[in-house]
Amino acid sequence: MQGYVRSTYSDEGLSLSQIWVLRHLVHRGSSTPKELADALEVTTGDMTGLLDKLEASGFATRRRSTQDRRKVHVEPTQKARARFDDLHRAMLEMLGGIFEDWRTDDLDDFDRLLRKFLSARDRLRPGAA
């Protein structure tokens, strides 16, 4: 799946980390660099570099908070939203092709196992209660 995502953005020269930042922004609408760094588990210094590149390529904008000038908000541009819409459609087509021959009981088994896997992953994450 990562290879598919990378190839979709290869002409833009975006790294996988930059793509994940964009994904987060498109889904949330706006975040601070600190929130983004925490979500992606990188340092704020690393995030600054990622955001500089995204802003230079026209995928994100930064704006100062009107309530607190020390705070910066990062937002996806229309270009970022349009590219994610394209990616989403392409991913749905790809997944449709993968699952088109699966029977209902196969899908039920897959769903059950995936939920079990995700539950175990969440339990084992650092900081999980």
C-alpha cells in the first residue's frame, strides 16, 4: 500500500512522511506543528523541515493564530485536498479489485482477524493503558 501511495506522489517529490502529514491535515483541517509532530511521533524540528517542504510545494499553508500570535496553525491547500481525493478514489478502485472475488464469509473472517490484530497493536503501543 505504501508503494502505491508513494507512486501516486512521486511526480510531486513528496516523502512518505510528508504524505502522512498531508493525510493528517486533510482529515483534521488544521493542526499546530506540535500536534502534527506528536501524531507522527517525530520531533518538532523534524516537523518544521517537513512543513517547509510542503509549504514550498503548495500543499500546506501556515498562519498565525488571531488569539495567540505565538501559535501557528497549518492547513492543507486546495491542491492537497484535490490530490487526496484522487488518491482516495484510486485506493477504493484498487481495494475493490482485491476483494471482488471474496465471499461474504471470507470478508467476515478478514474483518474479525483485522480487528483482533488492531486491538493487539493498540494494546502494545507505548503509553497504552
